[in-house]
Amino acid sequence: MMTKKNMINGLLIAFVLMILFVPSAKALLMQGLMQLGLFKPQFNTEKATLSADLSSIKFKDAKGNVVSLADLKGKVVFLNFWATWCPPCLAEMPSVNKLHQQFANDKDVVFLMVDADSNFEKAQAYMDRKKYKMPVFVAAGDIPDVIFKGSLPTTVVLDKMGRISYNEAGAANYASQKFIDFIHQLKALKY
């Protein structure tokens, strides 16, 4: 017969194994931690934006339409590199969706959700299952290290002049009022 202590130990081991090997379980745990205030985006709104010519970077949607960052000058661009198998990506996705909903009707803010696996079907199926309306893209060429070094998730925000105003790897809660205010500040900058 199992003792109460052995049963508790068995449950604890099962929980740890589930967190280690089930991406959606790990994502759910991270979402809970975000709700507690962990995983806040770290940015300094007073820091000067980094300059680099990013205008030739291109992305493609599932219909084959190509958009370059040059096409988006004059808009604030929220660029997120993610994958369906990445627990931190899945953990931050509800907050990214809330941010997207906040600016869904704002023509001055553009969201590019870039699937790192270039698998439109799988990425769109995830978005549909979660009822997210964010547009899925893949890279249509090389992405320079100044934008994406390979860590998932990576989020980059460009100001209206196409300069990097935010670039962080790792999950974060992008639905925070502080981050929403940051996007509004970028929108207010004169182009």
C-alpha cells in the first residue's frame, strides 16, 4: 500500500515531468507567473532608439503577399518571432493577443507574428484554435542579428521611422498598461 508521503511524492514528480515535457503545461505555468507580475517587458522609454537600415527586411503571409519594413515606415511595428512548439511563445501569446486587440483598428500600429518554422498551416491552426486574429508571416529573406538572434520568442518594436525601440528575447506580458503606454508614446512621435 502506498503511504500518503509516497503518493504526494509521486504527484509532485508527475507534475514536474509534465511541466518539463508538455509544452502547453509549461506555457500555462508561465502564464500564471505572468499574472503574478513576473515576465514584465524590460524597456527604457528614454533610451535613444538604435539606428540601422532595416528597410530591406521582408516578410510573407500565407497568400504570398510580401511586406517589407520599408513599406511600414510611418507606422509602429510590433514584430514577434515565435513557434507553436515553444512554451514561452505560447505563454506570452494571450498577452500579445490582448495588445493586438487594443490596437486592432489603429492603422498606425502593425503586428507581424513571424512563425520561425515557416509552417503557415500549423501556425494558423494554432491562431484559429485560440481565436486570435493576429496575422501570421514568415521571413522572406535573411533576418539580421540586430533584429533576431535565434532565441524564441523574440519581440522587436520599431518606431515610425523604422528604428528599433524595443528588442527582447524571452516571454513577457505585453498587455501591461506600461507597454500599451509605450506603444502610444511611439505613435505620438512625429515622423
